[in-house]
Amino acid sequence: MITKGLPARWGAWRAGRGERAAAPGSRLGWLDALRGIAALAVAAHHFEIMRLVPNGGAIAAHFDLGFYGVIAFFIVSGYIIPASLERRGDVRAFWIGRIFRIYPALIVTMLLAEFLLPNDYQVLSFDDYNHDKLWLAGNGLMLSDMLGVVNALGITWTLTYEMLFYFFVSSLFTVAWHRRTTPIAVAAAGVALVLGVWVPSYSLTHTDAELNHLVAAAVLVVVTGVACMMSGNAALARIGGLLLGGFGLLLVFTNGRVPAFETFTILATMFAGTVIYRAQHGQIERIEAWMSVGFVVAAGAMVGWMYNRDTVASATSTFTWPAWTNAYLAAWASFGLFLLLRNRRLPRVLTWLGAVSFSVYLLHWPVKKFLLWQLGWDTNYYYRHLAAMPFVERWSWVAGYTAVLLVVSWVVYRLVEVPFQNLGRKLTKAMTRRWPPQSLEPAVPAAAAAVVPAQPSVAAEPVLAGAGAGPGSGPGGQGKAV
């Protein structure tokens, strides 16, 4: 799919163009590598890859490949997002970076899906949803999974958790509580364990009227909160932080779509990633980090066994508790392995995959549907057609899909992601010159300032975004889409 010399040449080209993706031997190369693997895991999961291998059904019942990918994404986000904010020391720069990192690629993907795919192969839920304004507002805020609004692309449910994490991280930063990561991670894991199926879902949106009111309130709170954060005024930034953090807490305790054990496990996982970062950079004691992360990992594995069974499992990202638990533990094991390899040079193809991973995540489903449309294959049973093929022919089709996906993702990355990230940086510099932000806290310690180059990718900083809490498996669906 990718020639041996090509990634190396692209790496040199990126360096010449000011690209911020990590080099294979840099401190971020290992994160890029894990991110790239996670993105391909999610794409393979949605391509029904397990149906094409011997005993794939039994494997899938004990290991959910998509859930593995999304948990890996969330760990990496937890590791790098707070570091990015603290390196800047400026919530305005942080929010501009996040907006220009996520929205352009997301909007382009949605437009491509809407205008290129026919109805029978559509992945966008817009045409099947009768509340256009609510759909636009809920998905525009990236809070659809907490507002009772159908997810735009099915897979975009993960962006809700990214957005909530941004709320909490920036809120904690404005009140100088951002170093209190350990108790937050432990508390979230504790809630997942103790209140796993007892926290209500969608308790604020029983009726259309309640749904309208909540979405309207969300627009008001989020727009006001982010505007306050971006004002450059310290007092307003703190008000914005309280608004966003408080609203985020309200949503996760009252109106999540999935059972509480999944919501709070995801949040605990992200904050545990932050704990590892802080321990690695000497901000907390390592014994504290080991104990808290160990508790989070154990809790994340246990809630699968405790709660992810029978009818409850149908509301989460995995159908069985072994699939949940094994995938969750494997994601942490992968993160640990790449953390150990952080000072080693890794294959350039892996770091390149990390750079394009957000586009891979967003585009893998639309690209699959586009190819199925062109081939005239059934969207629900195409894997039966593939499974009946001889081995070489079958996997040639899989390789072809992967190659097309990577090429399209690279094009979107180069033409959309990188230019808009650069535009976001220019806007930040211009606003800083025109309206210098007031300091929210004393100077950031050197250990916190020495980490992240500007604008790492969103799967590492977002995005993966990934799989997990199963939004719709088809256009507009709310079933399992990991």
C-alpha cells in the first residue's frame, strides 16, 4: 500500500513545510505510532474484518477491535491535551487550537458524505432526522451524545467525550486545580464501579419540548463559556470555566446516552492518561500515579464484567463483557508498550499514520460506503461476498480499501487539516498581539512547558476520536458503531 521510501520523503517534506507531526525518534513519535494503529483498528472493525478471518465470531466475542482503538485514543488524549494547554498557559489559544483542529475536517467529511453518497449508501444521519435545527446544534456543539440528539456520522459520538474533556480540563485550569488529576481519575473510576447502571440516561430529554430546551440551553452555555474563555480576561475566563465545567457535570450525571459505567470509565481513562504524563514529568510522585492508574485500569476492566451483560450490553459499544474487558486491558497494554519505546526510533509509516489518524477515523466509514456503492455491493452483507472469495482475492479487496482510505485521508489532512491548523495559529498570534491575555496563574513549571510541540493531532490531542459507546451502526442509527 505504501512504498518503503515514501514516508521518509514525506517526513522531510513535512519538516520543510513547517508540519508539526512528530518525527519517529521524538518524544511524540510513540504517540503518533499508537494513534495510527488505533485508527486502523477502528477502520478494520467497521469493515467487519472479524467476519473474514477463521473463527472471527469467537474472537469478536472476546475482543472488540473498535473499542480497543477508541480506548487507546482516549488514553493518548488524556496524556497530551492538558499538557498542550499548560504549555501554552492560555485557554484562548487552547480553544482556538481545538476549534481549528477538529471542525474543518469534520465539516468537510460531512459535506462529502452528504453530497457524494446516494441515500441507500448514506452515512450521515441528517436526512433521516426530523429535527434539523436540533441536529445541527447538537452536532455543532459536539455534544450530541449528551443532548439526546442523533450523532451525525455514528462514529462522531466519541467527539462528545473529547469535548467534555476539554470542558473539564480548561475549567480546572482557570481555577488552578489542573494538577488535581489523581483524585479526579480515581473518583470517576469509583463512580463507574459503584453507580454503573444507576445514573439515569436521558433524564432531561423525555419529551420533544425538553429536548428543545436542553439544546437551546447548551448552545447558550457553551457559546457563552467558550467566548469567556477566549476573551483574554482572567475573570471572564474563570466564569467561562465554571459554566463549561458545571454544564459538563450536569450532562454526565443526568443525560448520557450510554450507561454511566461507560461514560465514567472513559473520563477516568482520559484523566489517568494525564496522571501518567504528570508522573513522567515529575509533577506527582510515581507511587501515586501507579496506584491511581492501577485503580482506573482495574475498575475499567471490572465494570465490563459487572455491568456489560444481557440488555445492558446492547446499549454500550461491546456485546459481551469479555469483549469489553479484554479490549480495555489491551489498549492500556499497548499504551504501556509504546511508552516504554518512547526513546526508540519507530517506523516512519507508523508516525505518518498517526499524523493522518483523525482523517482516517472520520473518513473510514464514508469511504467504505462509497466503494460499496461503486461496486454495487449490499451495505449490510458485503462481507459475505468477501468471505466467499479465495484467500488472496479477499485480502486484496481489504488492502485496496485500506489504500484508498489512506490516500483520501492524506489528501484531507494536507488540504484541510494542516492549512486550518496553521490558520488557527495565525489567528492566535494576531489576537494575542491585539488583546494580550491576562495571566490565570504563575508561570508554568519547566517540566510542564517542555513537552509538546504546537498542535499535535486530535486523536492524540482528539479525536478519536475512535469507537466504543456505540452510536448508530448505520446512518442515523443509535446501535453499535464502534
